[in-house]
Amino acid sequence: MALGWLACLVWGFFHLGAQPSARTAYQASEEIFPNPERGFFGGWEYNPRPNRPSPPPTPEALRAIRDKGMSLVHLNYMLPQFRESALPPEFLARVASDLELVRQAGLKCIPRFAYNSGPIGAPDASLERVTGHLDQLKPALQANADVIAFVEAGFAGAWGEWHSSTNGFFENVPATGRTTITDRTRTLVAKLLDVLPADRMIAVRCPRFKMQLTGAQPLSKQDAFAGTVKARIGAHNDCLLAAADDMGTYTPASMDQEKAFLHQDNLFVPQGGETCSVQPAAQPFIGCANALQEMAYLRYSVLNSSYHRGVLDGWEKGGCMPEIQRRMGYRFRLVEASIPASVSGGALRMSFTVVNEGWANLYNARPVEVVLRNAATRQEFRLPVKTDARLWMPGEPATVEVSAGLKAPAGTYEVMLHLPDAAPALRNRPEYSIRFANPGLWDASTGMNSLQRSIQVSP
């Protein structure tokens, strides 16, 4: 009886293609390197001030951002001269050209449009003008959505930061000393989400604004990435650590509630912004210990690399800048993989385990694929993997089982793991693929991660 069972098992391995798998463990790396849609960002501003011309970005300047280890650029369009008129064709062409230059440089961008560069109380534009401008911008934003990480909501208030609107986008609430949204704000958000492709998100300035728009309950796995208004709104804080309430970012009476909201919500949407002050009110908060704790709890994905320079220099001197550079956004590390030495019968079964050591997660979808590359001919066979890398949660190991049909000629194949961009135009560009935080795995010429194993394929 026992011999019969053993004979069946042996027959199954050799005739059905099942082969025992060998486990490979991977070392961790502390190296700092760029990855798409996360980390510090560079900046470029369009602002037609008479004494300060606003030339378009150059390929050299954008490549310099990439050479500094960043994958993002913030494009800040200030439009005071268009508050009472349509956007002219030359400006629309400028936006499209800027986005094409971003693509050529291997970057993605975070655009913002605003009608003034301060101070508080400077005029913005009417709702009718804003929606008209968005209609004009739609072709450029749609055509270049592949290089847009997300869009800061902008348009309303001073600096486009959603306060002190002169056109009724917000109302002051004397009891709290804070602003609240109005029907005009809701219309602006709906229009902006309609103009962008359904798979792109926006970010609003304060957590209370999203809570007013979509409710006090943050996103969960069940309603994340569903294409709803709630699932497409993230956050940006342009006065991070500047005071107890980050200069109006939080409502003092409900600060803990608003931060708890972001702690959960930002698992599924981006959190960005910049620091803004080294004044006495900021001193208790901008030091390394508190900065690390705050950015980890609020799950920061991106941050301005240029402002405020005093805060950033403090992180350099305090020794926490390398940790911030490593952990902002996602940081995927391969832990182990179980891969058979050989396969036959046209089926591959393997698994890998990855841990996210970053503070946040992916917020834009991307494919995951195992690639088998013939060691002799270099021919590649791509096997789509049924997993959503956006759900590889911070601090939680995720084991992914791979079961795929295999139509490859007999031979020896290297096993690679590839997380390319979802856009066809960027799919084969290495700078848009995700690199794992392990030494010796990254192939910069292909954007793939070697699993350091080979498989012998039999017919």
C-alpha cells in the first residue's frame, strides 16, 4: 500500500511537471536609491512675474533632478494673468511640452495650478473660470497622465492652498478659527476628478477638507482603489512640523482624530507636502526624533527637497536624513523565494515573500510579473502574477503564490521579478520600474530584479 502511494507520487512529479522547490533567502540593503512615485522631489515653477522670468524646464535641469536620486518633480503653475481670461494656446502648449520633458527625463510630476503666489488674501478666480480652465487643460493632462504621479488640488485660495479664497471656495468658522468647504469646493473637486483619468488621484491641503468631502471614516482595504471620490483623494501638508497644528493644517480641537484619519487613509492614497519654518513655534517639532515619528505615523510618500532648507539641514546634522530617504513612501525588500530547479509539462509553481519597510505604500497600480530569461538566447517569457502590490502593507510580510502556464522552449532560464509601470509607453523603461532593497538583484539595464535562481525547462 505504502509503495503504491510512493509510486503515484513519483509518477506525479515526473509526468505532471511538479518539482520540489528550493528556498532562497535574500540579504537586506541599506542603500539609498530612487524608486518611482516616492521620496523627495525637485521643483519647477511657472510664474510670469515681470522681474522674474519663468523659462520652461530644460532636459538638462530635469535630468539633474534624476541624477540627485529623485524620481519626482513638482510643477507649480501660477496663473494670475489668467484670472479673467481663458488660457491661451501658447500656455497650453507649454504645459504639454513640460510634461513631455518630464517623460524624457525619466521622472514623474506632481502638478499644481494656482492664481496667486500669496500673500494671504491675494485674489483667486471664480468657479466658472476655474472649471473653464480645467476643460482647457484636460487634453494635456489626459494625454500625459502616465507621467503624473498625482495632482495637488490647487486653484483655490492663496498659493492654491485652499485658504483665504476671494471667490467663496471656503467659509470661516468662528468657533474653530478654521475654514470649511462650500458647494463651490465640491464642484471644483468633482471637476478636477472628472478631468483627470479615473486612475489618477488628487491631494487636498488639510485632512478636515477630505473628511468634509467624503465623511469621517478613512479608507479601508474594502473601499480602497475603487475609483470613488473617497478613494481618489490624498493629502499634502505644506507646513509640516511648523507648529503644534502645522499652521492651520489641523483643527486644534480634533487634531488627534484628524491625524488618526490620515494614519489609516494614507495606506491607500498619497501624502505629500513640505516643511516651512524653523521659527520658535516649530522648534519642538522639527528635530529628528519627532520628525521620524510624525512622518512614519502619517505615512509620508513624498516631500519637497528644497524647502524649508533650515529644517532639511537640521535632519542632515541630526543624522536622520538617510532613514527619511530610505523609508519615505514604499520600500520593498525580498525576504525569500521558493523556486523549483526544473519544470516540465508547461506549468510553473513558485512563491516569493516581500516586506514593505517604507512608511507608506504604492498608490498607483502597476503589474507584477515573473520573467524567465533564456540564459543562451536572452529571450524573455513574461508571466503575469495575480497580486496587487498596492496592498503590500508597511511592516507586513506578503507571500505571493505564482502558478502560471509556461510555453517556453527547453533550456536554462534566469528567474526575474519585474514591477514595471502600468502605462505601455513606460513599461520597458527601467527608471519607471521598482527596485527591491536587496544587494545584487537590480538589473539597471532592464529594470528587473534577479531572484538569483535558474530553472531548467523541459518540454
